[in-house]
Amino acid sequence: MTVAVVLFTADLRLHDHPPLRAALASSDEIVPLFVHDRAIHEAGFAAPNRRAFLADCLRDLDAGLRERGGRLVIRSGDVVEEVGRVVSETGAADVHLAAGVSAYAHRREERLREALESGGRRLHVHDGVVTAVAPGTVTPAASGHFAVFTPYFRRWSAERLRETFAAPRTVRVPDGPGSEAVPAAGAVPGVSEGLAEGGERQARKQLTAWLRHGLAAYEEGHDDLSGDATSRFSPHLHFGALSPVELVHRARTAGGAGAEAFVRQLCWRDFHYQVLAARPAAARQDYRTRHDHWRSEADAAGDIEAWRQGRTGYPVVDAAMRQLRHEGWMHNRGRLLTAGFLTKTLYVDWRIGARHFLDLLVDGDVANNQLNWQWMAGTGTDSRPNRVLNPVTQGKRYDPDGSYVRRWVPELAAVPGSAVHEPWKLRGAGSARPDYPEPVVELADGLARFRQARGLE
């Protein structure tokens, strides 16, 4: 009786899962294994919202395996040590794993390979699981990765993606390996009140509905703050409850301008992964330094706290920050506005904002969080590093009737229409904006400070 281990990481699904498919094809029994990685907890990346969403995913994965005759084995500790224990307990000869993209994931793969091969076992690392196109698959002639999105998108679009796979009908798991209990619902404290539900079933239900009713309008509506017409797939992609390869295939099959715009966003995700894979230090350091001398945390402490709490006096910024705190998620346009406001209008180091986002975002990952922050700070891959988004004009453009602001900033509920984006013009209106703060900085002053700091004046 041959046994293989399938180590689940950021691929918590049964549909379109190449490591699982390969293990089932080559072994009589498999051990579906998930390890609560001690290093991730010790590094502070196990934020409550992601822990709660992960618990949903693990419960759903275990339920799906049990429907097929199997079960999920859950352990905690060092990943390499726990895999080694399961291999010893079962006599497994092979371990299958989805290829990671971060420096930490690559070190984990190297440690696993060394430990397994020293004992005569084999590690099989599979691409096309976490990303649609693996980092390093397409490269420019002059360097190891693309630093500009548009040429990357052209090359990425020309790649032939692998076929997708159905979920297995049967999964046979040996009796031997013990498991921790599947996490109970509601067991994680400190979770955002409006946090979405995780797990592959929920993800696929959402996918079916969105392909039917949301995809066609995506191009026109994905920047509309109040319309909330984004897919909201990012948490499911982060945990691997949905396959990026399947999403690309299904969008292309549906066709149309909405599908093209959606696939482009999936490509942005892969773009950032290939940047981080080539330049791991970009998780902590400027990809392209502008030699910024950011305001110190002590000097900017009041402004930073106002930004975190959604009390800057700029309604669209405050609305987005309050959505983040309530849902553990933020609209894509809101992410651009809040990041640009912190780094350029307040001139605060992007790492401070990125850390706050990682504390709350259910979809927070190093590649897309850090590199999108750098894009807005002008230290990343943006070809216009000194662009500054005006929150008033952006609010009027992407929330023209003010309904997004009124939803998240109830102090301004009585302010009609687009006037909600300039509440300071209502001085003397009394009840129109009770308890809403004055702007922490005048936009002209913030712009002048930024331009002077960057040597643009």
C-alpha cells in the first residue's frame, strides 16, 4: 500500500488542485495535511481576521474530504518537523506541495526537500496552484523579472495555461496519523464584525453567482465605491479556496469587456508575485527608492491615528478606513485613496500603512499588500511615482451621490448628494455633521510638503 502526503498551504480547496491530483494518481492512500505554522504566528502574521477565515477554510476542506471518504490531518509546529513525523508514521514515500512565491515559502521548500531526500523520500513542488502563471515563467530579455505591468500583461496573456481539474470523487486516508481538532466556528477573538465567510463551498457559490450577474458589468463598475461591483474574490484567492487558473479560464470563456478587465486584475496579482519572487527585499525596502525622509512616527502620531480610526476629516478616506475595520476588507479604489493619502498627503512611511492593513485585511499577503502600498507611495513599479490623488475629486468621481460615505460615516448621513465630500463647507449647519472632525491637513499644504520632500519644487 503506497502513501503520499499532500501538504496544503495557500491552496485550501479540492477543485483544480494539481498536488492532490498527482498524489491520488500515484499512491493508494494520501494524507491531506495542514500545519499551523509556528513561524508565521511568531512573526505576527496570524492576524485575527485571517485566522478566523482560515478556520472556515479548514472546516470546509475537512468536510469536503469526509464526503469523499477521507479527512484532513491538522498539526501545529514547525512545518518540516510535522511533515517528517507524518511521513514516519505512515511510511509515505512522496510529499506533494504547491509552489510558494515568498522568500519564506522558498526556504520552507528547500528545508523540506533536504529533510525528505536525506531519508530517501521525494518532494514534488507544483506550479500553477497559487498563481495562474508561475513567477519566472515569463521574463524580459534584459532582466530576471518585469518591472512594468503592461509588457508583462502582454506576455502573461500569451501563456497557455494548464487545464483545470475537477474535485476528486474519492480520497482514501490511512487510519494512523493523528490530528488536532478542526477549528470551531467563532473561536477567534478580535475579529471584524462584518468579516465574510471562508471556505471553498462559499467561494464557489459566490463564483457561480458573480459569473452570472457581476462579470459583464465589471469593467464599468469595479471602481464604483457605492456600487460594490468588485468580485470580492481576494480572500478566497489568498487562502486558495479558488483557483486563479480556473478563474482565468472561466472569465475568458464568458468573454466580453468585463471579463477582459477582470482577467487583467488577476494578472496584476501574478505581476506582484513575480516582482516579489525576484526581489524579496521589496517586502521591507523600497523597490525604487526616492530617498524619502518620512515624518517620524512621533511627529505624525496624531495624523496616523486619525487615519487608522477614519477620522481624518476627508470623508471618502474615512469611509474606506471604517469599512476596513468593520469588514476586514476594503474596496480596491478605497485602498488606493487611503494609501495615497497616508504616504503623500500626510507624508508617512508606507510601511506603517502596510502594517496596519496586514493587521486587518483578510486577504492581506506580503506580495500584493506591500507592493500595492509601494505603488501608491511612488517607491514601487508605478511609472508616475509622484502622482497625488485628491480625495475630494476622487470621492466625487467614484462616489458621486455620496452613498458610500454616508454608509460608513453616519455622522454625515444628513448631508445630501456630493456635498458629503466637502463637509467643511457646511460650517454653521449644526446637525448636518455632528462630531465629524476638521481636516487633519489642508490638501494644498500636504501637497506642498510632499513636493518639497521629493525635491519637486
